[in-house]
Amino acid sequence: MTAELFCHGVTKHLGGRPILQALNLDVKAGEVVSLLGASGSGKTTLLRCIAGLMAPDAGTIKLDGKTVFGDGLTVAAEKRRIGMVFQDYALWPHMTVAGNLSFALQSQQLSASEIQARVENALELARLVPLRNRHPAELSGGQQQRVAIARCIAARPSLMLFDEPLSNLDAALREDMRTEMMDLVRHEGLTVVYVTHDQSEAMAVSDRIAVMRDGLLAQFASPQEIYDRPANAFVAGFIGGFSALPMVELGQSEGYLVIRPEDACPVTDYPDMTITGRVSARAFQGRCWRLTLEIGNSRVKIDWPNDVSLDQSLQFSLPPARRLTVHH
Amino acid sequence: MIHRGLIMRFSNANSLLSAASSTLVYLAFFLLIGLPLTLVVMQVIFPDVFNPSNPNFVMSFGPLGRIFSLPRVYLAILHSVELASLVGVLATILGGAFAVIVQRCDIPWRKTVGIIPWIVFLTPAYLKTVAWVLLMSPGGYLAEFGLLPPLTGSLFFAFPGLTLVHALGLFPFATFIIGNALRGLGSEMEDAARLGDVSLWRIWLKINLPLLAPALALSFIAIFAQVLSDFGLASTIARMSNFGVLTYEIYAATSSYPIDFPLAGTQSLVLLSLVTVAVVADRLLRRKDDLKLISGRSRPSRDYRLGYWGWVVTVMAFIVAFIALILPVGAVIIRALTRTLSEGMSLHNFTLVNLIEASNIHSMAFTALSNSLRYAVIASLISCAAAVLLALQLEGIGKFMRSSVMSLALASVAIPGIVFGFGYILMWNRLPFFKDFSFPHYGDSSLLITGYVGVALPYALIVVMASIGQLAPSLNDSARLFGVGGFRRVIRITLPLIAFSVLTGFILNFIHIMFELPVSQMLIPRTESPAPIYVLRLLNYDKDGLACALSLLSMLIAGGAALILWLGFRWVASRNGAANNGQWISTPSLTGDR
Amino acid sequence: MTLNGYKALPLVAAFVGFSFGASAADLTIYDALDFAPSAVKAFTAKTGVTVDVVEPGSTGEVLGKIAAEGDNPQFDIVWVDGSAVMERMLRDHILQAIPEDAISGVKYNEMGKSLLPKNRSFVPTGASTTAIEVNTKKVPSDQTPKSWADLEKFAGKVAAKDPNLSGPAFQWLAGYFQTNGIDTGKALLEKVLTNKALAGLSSGGKVNKAILTGDAVVGINQDSGIIAKAKAGEPVVAVYPADGSVALPIGLGVSAKTKRMDAVKKFIAFVTSAEGQTAMQAGDDTDFFFMPIIEGVKPKVERPSDIKFIVLDDAKAAAGEVEWKQWYKAKFVP
């Protein structure tokens, strides 16, 4: 039921613009990989290419060693045994929850009793049993999402694709849903490709993150790796409030200093480095204050234990182990 | 390896099949609409191509020039555009207002107000023509009541009256199109704005109206096209003033022997161009694709509470209903129940004679009626099936093709029936390949039905395409990923979701065909003549009474059939367990339930 | 559970199969006359020859259909009011000259003989004329117009048909110009038809309506129509002007490409016989009140015996047709 995914040299142009540029991606069986990037970075396009809803211009895609695209061969989306949770959940509005689940299974060459069994199983797993006869319009956003996932899981796909599944939920709900979703997925041991623009979400769910920019992979590594050692300023800027400060502001000629907000500490702790900036914005975060400092022409965000008034000058330092410089 | 080969061959065969079926559908469109039209229009440049004694392909641009040299012709063009534009705007506003108040406001008598557009929609235009003449003539019913001040009469049988009658007759189209879009709109975006404390008017101005813009534009263009091609109203109401329109000129050009085909063709070309300009302007102004509004996560919208204002709104709606419906239908009923017009409503003038004759199974009237019923059912079924097939093909192809076909359909609506009629005769009686066909064959009811399908198809297409266009593609995509094949997806997902629109299209076609005149005349079968011809004869011989009785009967049957179909549809839907609230099912808010 | 599409196809096929079963009759007639169905019924009862009667609407529509059919006509007989149009169709080889032997046996009366065309483009089967229709409730009897010129008194309230749309209206106009001279005739009409809303009506029924319930008090209309209305109880009367009016033949033409000449001849023989003419009077609509042109046949309603009939010079009428029709349209039709 789980499969490896192998993408090599996947290229796609849309409307004359290059969306994917010879992208390589490999996902091991049972692994959860996120495609993280801003809109227009090509992540949804890549997802749709993997699913077979779109055909790349060039490249190879293999599922479990079998080519689904490439070498002049294309396997239709209907035959790829891939499950996908869409951003709008794509629940068929005229069918009940149970109807949605069973219809999804009816084209899979299963016996009626097998279908019934799987539907029951999925309903239980996703805690949807009391809702089985409702229609999607009668469900809350979170419930609709559970149905979407349950529907996919019931079909026992070899690969699961998620297209920004949490972006339509209230912030408060998001974390709970995320946990629930990933529990289900891990429980089934599925291979997952998860598209999102929210880096904290990507960090939370993935075994590895593929950071995408303009159709290319900026970095493909585990969340820890990306957090500790972002490959470049772009990736650094993408992750958790990190700021990439051009070294020219500190008197150096090139490169960027990666500043993680939580690393900022008083100059007295590490006097060998002093960075000075002017407070241009402040936001209370409960545990601390997040200050935006203007340093020369750049802006940097740091977490500070106490409030500092606007336009005040502030100096801070970074622990030696946390002074990472990157290029471009 | 064998496995791979099979997969390849399968996907090749699949795409071959798909290409073949789409070609077939485009061919049908061309044969039903494109070719007949071309044959009429080509005579603009080749005036002698169908000359009975000396056919030839000599080119001449004389006919085109006549447009500009004949003042009455370019005046007619101007009038047509004026009228069509004004009616388009008015009817869209009125129709949109109805859609909003029925779907979104908690007005009293909501269900009744919701039915009004449907009944207006089911009342054929020419019936209203007869009715308004009955009402507003100096010797008519309103005069009898002393309700007709002298100036109103002459004002009515001119541009203002014509505009009013058109708008009151066509606003249901806007109600359905805008209502459909509104249904899919939901309140989420509004709610988001309201949380930010934005006033209701601003919400509508900045959020809802822009989102509804595609539907508003479609309403306008569809109504614009309909007014351009109207002949009945224009020839009766406007003729009495100096307000000639293009369709009348076309009729005049083709009403004697020999027919001035080049002039008729030129004028048809002008009508086509007018609509094309409107459509192109629309496309240019709104580059974005139509919003996908029926998605897998739509939620029902909430009502606006109007309080006392609700009563005001409802009363206004009833006034509209009165003028648009009750007054004209009442006039027709009275005329059906009276012997002569000159005696007006004096008691001894009332009689059941007309109704008895109209319902007498052995009468010519009844035979004609049953012929038309049969033709209308068959042609509407074919037309709707064709529209669904074509729309489905187009969904898979691309935005540009869809846009083009939609524009083509809208342009076809602008073609007067008489041009279609002639085009069909030229195609099926004169063209070498077609005239020897035995099915359909000129002179048989088979060709009449084909002609009906040709005039009805654009309407069905517009309704179905607009509806399919609102389905979120993810609904289909997700089914694909579950291995659901194309055919099954159409049957289990697409069709149920557009079913009500298809039903609307069917009823629309049915009514249109039941009362369609010019094609009926030109393609009249040797036996089994349809009803509209008979009714026209009655009207021409001043036998309004029987004509009204027959028309009433037709209307009742058509309305009754529509009601049965609609109820049946709702029953089936409820059997399938759908929530009555079903946003997705595009049920009109006859229920107004929430 | 869907309404249409695949599930309905068998239903459609059945229905269609049911509808498509048009039997080809022996003869096909295109006409715009009220009495055609009753005449045909009597004919078939007598001879056993089956006939399809095709009536798309008024004369205009019949002619339009024939014109569109062009060199592949689908009718055997065309039967309408009017003669000028038959001339044209003969010239264009849509019609053929009526065979000598079909006409020679007909016992025409005086009027009938005067209506026989020299080139045999049609067979006259009856006649009507144009008269002044007067609303007796709106016009006191002492003010009734007696001639076409008298209509000037009623300027602005005169209803008339547009000769572009009505064959009889054109024939009347041609006859009018023939008796009054073209220029005098035009001048007089311009004084009479001052109300454009009434001057370009498309049918006799509309003229009627205008006179009965509209703004008109008098009108120029086909006399059989006026008589029919009067018989039905409406307050109208037909006045035959002293300066005369064109006799309008009801013409029967034969398609140049008919394959059933023998049946056609039988039909012509029937409708020009006393029996046929009687069948043609068995009804209440306008055309049933035609003037018979066969020896010994009485009309349904007698006309005054002193009507002055003008015989139209068809050649001159054909020559001026296009120009006169355009003049009328420009002057009197909105």
C-alpha cells in the first residue's frame, strides 16, 4: 500500500512561463514530504503532475519503480492509485458522507461487502459515524476535511497527496486537525506529499521538506536540517520568522547572516558581536515581544523579553553556534 | 512490456474516441445552425447563388451597400440596438432584484414571489403581444374601464411600451442566470467582510457584484440577443408608431415573390455582428475565467432581515407580477371567454364556445395542439441531450473553445427564426447532398423537428454551459483519482449537479417550440401541421377568441407539464436523500426554505 | 436517475419513429385560402385522389416558401389570391402554362372569361374585389364615402394594407393607378393615408381590427372579408366605389416540375365545376365569400349588380411593381 515516488527532470511551462524547471524529487516509502513555497512556486503544479491531472512537458515520474510518466508513456490519472485531498475538499455535494466514501470505492474492483467494510472502517477511524448520512453542506469545515481524508484512506492508495488541506480552516482548528490528519496517515503508514505555504505546518508534519522557488528546489532536507542550516537566504527567509541580514550592513562584503528571532540575546552575553538596529514595530506574543528592527536598509525580526518603544535603538547579539552565514 | 503496450494503446484509443465524439458534436452544431445560416448570409456576396433560373457564383457587393443607402434600414438597425440595450439593462436589473430578494431576504410571501419569474417565463411572448393589444387599443379593455387616458395609448404603442413589455417578459432569464450564480455564492465572503464591520451596501458593491459580474454580463447579452431577434412584439406593438426594427425589415424583404435574399442576408449579418460585438466586449472586459462557484464546500447563505421593508418589497414584486402577468393573461382569458371584441365585457358577450372548440378532441385546433406537443417534446429532448454532450466535450477542451462556443450560441439567439426557416429550406431542398436525404427530409415532420432543435439548441447550450461552468473542477479531478471513468463521472457527478439546469433548459425549449412560428411556417410538414400556424390564422382572421382559447390551453398544458416534471424531479432528488436545502441542486427558491 | 440523455434515447427513438410516417399523397397543394381544406375533402371523396394541403400562413409565406424552394419545388399546385405573382413565377419557370385542355372545358361566366390570362399562367377559380369597409357605428349613413376620392374626408382614419405584404393590396393599387393615372393616384393617396400607423397593415384581419376597435373608421379591404365580418354580426358594410375596383382572381397555378399532371387536371376540373365551387363555399371565413366565375353558380352573399370591375393590365402592373411597392413603403409604412 505504500510506494516510493521518483521524479526526475520534471519540466512544465504554462502560458509561456516556466513553472517547473527540471525538478528532481524522491520520496521513500512511508515518508511524508512537504512541498513548501509561496504561490507561483510550482508546488501545486508538481502535485498535479504527480497525480496525472496534468502532464509535464518533460521528465520522468515513477511510482514504486513503475513509470507513470516518461519514455513516451503516460498512465492515466484513473489508474495511478493515488489519493488526493484537495484544497476545497472536493466532496460530492449531492452524496452523503457514506455515499462519498462508497462511490469512491466503486471503481476499484472490490466486492460490495468489501466496500461496505472499508466504508465502515474509514468512518470509524475518522470519527464520522454519527455524520454518515449528512450531506457535505451540513458539515463544518473540519468535518468536511475529515471526510475528504477518510475517503482517500478507504481507497488504500499507494501515495497520498495533500493540496493545502488546512488553509481553509480557522486558525484555532488548524493545529488539532493537523494532528488528527497526520495520526491517521501515520497509522496507515502512507507515503505522503504535502503541499503548503505555511512553514510551521511543513515543519510539524514532514520527514523532509522540499522548499520550492520558481520551479526549482531550493533545499530538500529534514526540518531540523533546514532549521539549523538553511541552504541560502531564500530558504532562511522562508523559515519561521528567520531574517537574512545582508552582511554589507555589518561591514562585510557579501553573504547573509541568518538571524533566528529566538536566538537574539543581550550584547552582554556575547560581546564579540553587536548588531544595532532601530525598533520599527513591536508585537506582543505572550512569551515575549517580537520586535522588528531596521538595520540599514534591511529589516530583522527578533524576540525580546521586554517591550521596547518605537524608534528606540536596540543592540543584540547571537550565540556563536547560531551565527550562520549563507550566500545568495 | 505487454502491459505497457496495452496501456499505451488504451490511452490512444481513448483519445481517438474522444476526438471522434467531439468532432461529431461540432458537426451537429454546424449542420443545425452554421450551414443554414451560411446559406442565407452568403447571398450577401453571391446574390445569385440560389437563383431559380440562373444560379451562379458571381460576386457582388451591392447588397451590402444597400444598408447604408436605405435610410429605413440603418434607422432600423439603430432602433434595434437602442431597444435591445435598454431592455437588456432593465431586465437584468429587475431579474437580478428578484433573484436577490427571493434567495437572500426574509420577505413575506416569499414562496409566491419566487414563483412569479417562473410563470412569466412560461407565458409565451406572442400571447402577451395579443394581450397588450387587447388591453391598450382605443377600443380595448382598459379603455372600457376608463383606465386609458388618451396619451398613454399612443405612448404605449411606441418605444416606451415596447421596452416595458419586453423587459417584463424577459426578466426571468436574468433571475435564473443570476439566481444560479447567487446560489453558489454563499455568504462566506460577505461574512468575512462583515466581521470587518463593512456596511451591507459596500459589501454588495465591492464583493458580491464583482463576483456576480459574469452572470450579470451573461444575462445582459442573452437578453440583448433575444430582443434583437424578436419579431412578434416588434411587428405588433412598435409598428403602430414609427419604430421599425431590423427583424421587421427582414420579414418584409422575404414576404413576397421573389424574395430579396441578399437584403435579408445582409440584415441578418448585421444582427449577428451586433451580438458578436457585445460578446467580444464582454470577454475583453472580463479576462478572468468564470468563477467556479459550485464547489465541494459551499455552504448555505444567510438571510437579510428586512423587517417592515420586507412588505414594501413584496408589494412591489406583486405589482410587477400584476403588470407582467395578471393583466395580460387576464385579458387573454377574458377574450377567450367572449364572442367579439367590440362588445367588450358586456355580460351577454361571455361564452364558453371558444374553450369548448379548443378542447374538442376532434377539432383542428386540438389536432394542431397535439402535433405541437409531440414535436416539442422530441425536439427538446434532443436539444438538451445535444447541449449536455457538447458542453461536456467543451469542458475537457479549454477555455478558448468554451468561450467561442458560448459566444456562438449567444449570437445564434440573435438570429430571427425566419432566417433559420429559409436557411433550412435552402439547405435541405437545394443543396446537392442534403436534398436527397430521406431522414430528415424536407416536407416531413422529421425536418421540422430538426429545425426546432436548431433554434432551441443555443438556448439549451447557454443554460447548460453556464451551469457546468460553475462546477469546481476538483469534483471531477477527485473522481478521476478514484478511478472513476469518464462516462461514469458524467452520469454520477456532473449530470446530477447540473440536472436542474438541464430541466430548466428542457422546459425553456419546450415552451419556445410550442409557440415558435417562422420555422413552423417554412418547414411545415405536408401533414400534421403544428399549432402556432393555426393560431396565427385565427388571429389574422380576427378570431381572437378562439386563438386566445387555444393559446391558453397550450399554456396550461405546457405549464402543467413543467410543474409535473419539476415535482417529479424534486421527488427523485429527495429519494436520493439530498437535503432539501440542497444548494447544489440549484432548485429555485420556490421553497424559500432555509 | 437523470431526466434526459442516455436514458431517454430509446424513448426519443420510439417517439420519432412514431412521428416519421409521412405518407406521400397523390397531390401536394400550397395555398393560402380558407376553403382549400373543404374543397380538397370533397375532391378526395369524389375521386379518391389524396391531397396534402400545406398552408404555412398567408400568401406571403406561401410565396416565400416557393421562392426558397426555387428550382426544386415540392408542390404540384399553388392556389392563392392574385394574378401578378403567377406571372412572375411562370416567367421564372417555377410554374408551367396550364394545359389547353384543362381550361377549354371550363364554363366560365363573363367575369371568369375576363380574368383568364392570355399566357395561361394560372386557372381562375373565383374572384373578389377591393371595397371600402365602413364602420356603421362610427360613420353615419349620410356620410358614407361613395368613391375612392371621398376617402379624403376621412384622412387620418383610413386603414389600408401594405402592398409589399398583401397581394390583393398590390392589385388594388395597380388598378387604382390604372384608372386614375399614376401621378394623380399617388397625389390622392398621399392626401388620404396620412396616418402611418394604419396605412401599412399586413392583413385584412388587421384592417378589420383597426376599424372595429382601433383608430380607423374606414378602410380599404377585400370585399369578401368585409362581407364575412358583416355576416358574423360586426357593424361593418362593404361599399363599392363608383370609380370602380380591380377584380382579383383567385388563381391556381401548376408547378413546372409536377409529376402528377393527370391528378392536377382532375383537381382543376373539380374546382371549376359547380360541385367544387359549392364545396368552396361551405364555411364562414373570408375566402368562402368569393365571387363565383363559373356559369350557374351563385355566391354565398349577393353583391350589388352594378359594381364596376376593372380588369388589370397585368403586364403594366408587373412593370411598375417594384417601383410602386417601394414608393408605398417609403411614404406610408413606418
